[in-house]
Amino acid sequence: MKRKSVRIYSFTGTGSRLALNLAEKLKQEGYVCTGYTVARFAEDKRLQRLNDGWKQEIGASWGEHALVFIGAAGIAIRAIAPFVKDKFTDPPVIVLDEKGTFAIPLLSGHVGGGVTLAKVLAEYTGGRAVITTATDVQKKFAADVFAMENGLVITDREEAKKISAGILEKKNTGIFSEFPLLGDIPEELTICGSEEQLEGCCGKIVICEKKPRNKKSGVLYLLPRNLYVGMGCKKGTKKEILEAELLKTLEKHGFLPEQIRALGSIDLKREEAGLLELADSLGVEFLTYSAESLQEISSVSSSSEFVRGVTGVDNVCERAAKKMCPDGVMVQEKVCLNQCTAAFVCGEVMVKFRKEEEER
């Protein structure tokens, strides 16, 4: 999901003027924003004209953009209804009235960032974000929000739901983390010094670097999205081969593909279809660097004169991984795989609770 990509739909003159205003402000904040309206309000070309198949276009790109509707909630509901799946894959959907008085997140308020976007839009209009999610209303800890804000992978969606439901029912919930916990600990949580200490808690959360070898039932495991993968490959290597080799190597270390933050290589590979398709499949950035830039990395585990002769550097994958995360720890040195090479670097993990005033 392209978190910074927003599409705004409006249907009246007043709504279209608001759409233009919001689009400009969102663009200033770094969003990629496109506004749409009916034909008679799209004459100046600043908003794109809604065609007859605009609802089908929403479905075709479902999950790729945040959707903002300016108008009646019913319009939004009828437009999105055929495509709604679940809160982990649905995009954020927000409805505003044409005066901007209320901004209401309808879908993916937490995981997709709909609540946050609604608050941003309400701030722009001087209106009010109408939040209906129980944990927000009760100002309670929400596992999905906590995971999203800290870049943590939710390994079990049902357990995440149970944690939030248990907290609303005032059941004691314990949390154990392999990483330091910063900020003000929510009163609903009990900090535990080990996974074993969680046994007396109704709700159990474990934050760990890798997926557990012996996963326990009833525990929500959260894993950091802090893995930087450097890769090199033979020209024309298919995405399926690259993916299979990468997944095999991740499994060896106990990492999940969802933990990858970025994929990197040398700029000679910037148009390599297999790597581009792999990055797209993983939902991560594909970053490339010049040979001169990669050469700035002071040391690597191994050197190849053949690779140097072709690319200008002796070890593409390690250098790319380190370039993406200079202060990280190399957890997989260059490994030669089928038609490709790979190296992994883990970045620093910081787990922080929001302060109460930030939640408001």
C-alpha cells in the first residue's frame, strides 16, 4: 500500500474547491495526491474528470491509495463495497462533508493509517475528525497501532484482535521485548522480563528479532521491519528465481519476508526486471548505488575480481546492504545462490510508546 498516495473524489462545486485545497496541502506534506470530480467541475484541468468506470478503477488499484470522498457517506460506501476485504489489506477510506466540518475514517483506521489521515484532513479544514474505533474512544493501547507506528510485523492477525479486545475488557496483558521499551508504558500493559513471565497474563505480546522456533499458542509475536537486503544477479534472472532464493535464505535465518525494509543493488541493475518485480512483490523500495558510492564501504567479507571487472566493485550485495544501513549489523555475509548473490544487514530497533498527549 502506497501510504503517501491519496485520491480525492468530489461531486459538487463546493466539494471540488475543497478537494483542490486539500490536494495542494497534502502535496506540500509529501503526499502524491490526485483529485477527481464530475465533468463540469473539471474544466480547469486541476482536477481530473471522473469517467464512467471510476468505481471499477478503484477496484483495480484497491489497496494502493488512500481514498478520500467529499460528499455523502453513502456514495463512498457504494463505491467501495465490492472490494472490501479486511483491515490488513484494505486502504484507508475517509469521508468528509463538503464544508470540511467532519472527517470520518470508514476503513483501515489503524493499520492503514485512516485515523491519522482523518486528523490531518480535519486540521487542514478546521473541522473535527470523528473517530469511532473502540480503543481510540477509550484511549486504550491498540496492538495494531503500536505495531504500525514502530514498524513491527504482526505475525498473527487474530491474536492482535484478541489483544485489543482483551484490553477493552480490562484483562491483564503482558509484554516482553528483546529490545528496550521507550516512552510511557500504557497502564493496561505489564512489562515482563522474559517470555516465561507472560504465563500469568491473559494477553501475551512478544517483540523479538526473528520468528520463534517454538511458537506458543495465544501469543502475539511482533517482529521488526529492519532488514536490508543487498542483491546481485545475472542479467535477465527471473523474479521467481530471485524470490525463491531469497525466501530460502530468509528461512535459514528465521526471518520473514515482511521484515524487509528495502532491497538494494548497483545502479547497473536499476532496470533489472527481476529485481524490480521482486521489490514490487515485497512492497519495498529498490535502491541502487553507483560503483563509486559502493566503493566507499570500507570492508567486505569476500572479493571477486570477475564481479569487479563487470561492475566496478568486488562485492555488490554486501556493499549495497551496508550502504542502505551503514550502522546496521551484517547478519548474512555474501552468499552465492542460484543466479544471484545476497547479503543481509539488520538495522537498529527502537520500540516506543506514544505519550498520552500525542495520542490526542
